[in-house]
Amino acid sequence: MVVQRVQQAVQKQIDAVGSDAKTMIAKMMPSMQAACVEDQWPAALTQCIVAGKPGDLAALQSCNALMPKDLQDKLQKRMMMANPLAKP
């Protein structure tokens, strides 16, 4: 549910940039799901994300403040590895 809510929050931006962005996001979402589970995101963070209304990017951005720096770094690394446009 957490990753679905994130995707819903950013969907307008994804739609605005076209099919390449949609493909990239589709490849990156499983990495975000793995990060949420394997890195054990804090309950306060996941609850904040799920409580946000679908499509509410501002709420999602405010939830980001609840993610510790080490988890932000891990998530960024996972997302870059999943990004088909990232350079090795």
C-alpha cells in the first residue's frame, strides 16, 4: 500500500513527462517496495504515506522528513540501480 500511495502521489508528474518516465517508474517501484520491507521503514513513515490522499504530492513530501538519512541513502541507491537510464 505504501508504494501504491507514493505512485499515486507522483502520477500527474509521471503522466506529464510521457511514456519513458512511465517505463522508468514501473521498473523502479519494485525497488521501492523492497526498500520499504527489507530496510524496515519506520512505522511513522509508512503510516504517514498511507494516510495521505491519493495524488497528494505535498503530503508525500512532508512524510519524507520522517525517513532517516541512512534509509534515504539506501533508497536512493536502490532506485539508481533500478533506473534503466542510470550509468553504472
